[in-house]
Amino acid sequence: MAGVIEKRREFLELMRDCTLRNGYFTVHDIEEETKIPRSTIQDWINRLAEENCVVLKEEKRGRSPAKYITKSTMLQTACKKIFTTVDGDNVAIFHECRSGGCAAFCRHHHSLAGGVIKEALREGNLLIEYANLNADINNLSSKIGLYPSSAVGVVDIKKKGDFIVQKIRCTGGPAYSLTDMMKMAEGVCDIHLGVYGSLVEGEVYTKAMSHLIIGIDDTDTEEGGATFALALGLLQYLGRLKGVITISHRVVMLNPRLKSCTAGNSCSFIELAVLPEVSEKIKNIAVRFVEDESLSENWGIAVKKGFIVSENLRKYGVSARKKVMCEKDARDIAYKEDIFVKGKRGIIGAVAAVSFRGLDNEILLDPVKNKFVFK
């Protein structure tokens, strides 16, 4: 299921590129780019022609091959990525858009619709939503329609096997996005559509991925290096691996009065969505990366699975801003919270970094804004 959607996306993107570059494309052009048999490419061209995405420009004449064009060079999709991570009965939905305006539109309308969405946040072009798999949809209303109703909303969310299924109901522009754009987004495995009068309803299938938070600290020295740069490098490196989708990189300020810190005492954490079967492998790769790339012998790394941060873990992070902590403090809370840690002194800041997951940057970067930590 996932392979067909992905292949369709790849072929159509390549055909659009050839059309824009040359004014047309041939079977041979696509064969040269993909090294896929001609018969398979012709099958895909025929399929896309049936979907009205590809048009025959010139028929085959003697040795001159048939020439095709994509029907439109209009924006293929505003939806760049759609993926989901699971933490127990809780689901985080990530929708990366190519437009901050579209992301803001969806956040506003999804929040207005309510339903199974408990919280909707926007960070630039990224829409982040939280829902519960056990929500009683019979007691949750989502009025979708024209103003003042919401134009789009998530009316149900379920786990089916290895997939998270969002049921999205919409009208107008959002309906166009659901029917013509979302299926092209990275992470979408399948979409089942239905039309009910002026409303369109679709079930969007994405993999139920694991959520990893990786905190690091004490990787630099007075002579060089920077923890934020190493964390960002780790994010970029892991993002190239199969089964991984990168989410974010954050910098967190801890106790600024510590004399042993190099500059202000900041640590970093990154977030990833990973397929469950590769999560252990990704953790091990991250540890090796930090160990190899750190300039300090005091490096530390903390890896937490899931996106829910407990109150006790938050309290540990606040403590790391107010007083001097020891490695035993970090190992104790890591054990209680099922957080993997490795390294030396750096595990203190690494665990603290993880504890600030899900908070605004203003809180992360100002070590005195601790009264805002607990929601």
C-alpha cells in the first residue's frame, strides 16, 4: 500500500520536472532517470493518464517516440509531510506544509472544529496536533461547513494494525487538499475518500511511528565545538536513515551560574519519528555519533521514547536550572522515567534537555521562566 503511493509520487514528480525542462517527456526519458523497465514505466503513464494527470502530446511516428506532458504545472501539493507518532493511547499528528499561511489556516480550523483534537499548535510551517485513541466520538461534536463553522476538522482517529487512521471531514479548499494534495505528502500510505453532499470525508493512513527525544550536553570544550551544532548534525545524519523522519531541534538554557560551563550552560535535544522496528538501532547510532563527534570526555546522551513528559521529569529540569545537580540525580530520574542514558557529567544536562520537550522557545531559552513550565 505504502509503496504504490510513494511510486506514484516519485513518477509524477519526475514527469513534471521533464515537462518543465523539455516541454514534454518520453518513456525513454523516465527510463534513463529511474533505470526501471520500459513496460513498467508505460504502465504508470497509462495509469496517470487515466487519472487525468498525464496527456499524450504527440503520438509515436516511426522511430520518434510518443511524447507526453503532465496536465498541469500548478503546485503539486501544499502538503510536504504528514506523519504520526504514538505514546500509549496518545497520538501526535505532524503536518508539514509548504506554506505558513496554509499551516495557520489548518491550525485555526482544526482547533475550531474540536472533535478528537485536544490541542493544535503551529511552529512555522509545521502543524502539530494531539489526540487520544480512546476518545468517545459520540460525545465530541465537530460541525463542518461554511462560516462560522469550521471548514475542516479531524472527526475521528483510530489505530488499525501498524497504521494511524485520521478521519478528516471538510469542504471548499480543504476538500481539494484532501482529494488532490494529501496523497502526495511524504508519510501518507493511503487515503479512502467519500463525498456526502457538499462535504468530503477521507481516511488518511499513516504509519504508527515511535517518538524519540534525544538530549545531549557537555560535548564541547573551551577550545572549540558547540553542543547545539553537534545536536543539529546528529539530526541531519539520522534524518538520512531509512525509517526516520526528523521533527525538531531545540536549545535549552540550564543553570547560568555554573562555573564549569563553556558559555551560558545550554544543552540541546532533537525529536524524531522512527519506525518501531528501527528505534533501537537509531538509539545505538545516536550514541556512537555523539561519542565519536564530541570534543569533551564529559559528553552525555539521554534517549526517551514517547512525547509525554511527566511532572516529575519536568521538576528535574527546573532543578537543573536552580542548583548544582550530580550524575546520580540524572541516573535516578532516568531510571524512574525509563530514559536511556550514557556518558559522564553530560547526562545531567541531557536528561534536563529532554524534560523541556513540548514547551515554547521563550521558556526553553530563559532559565528564570520556570513558573511557566507546568501547564
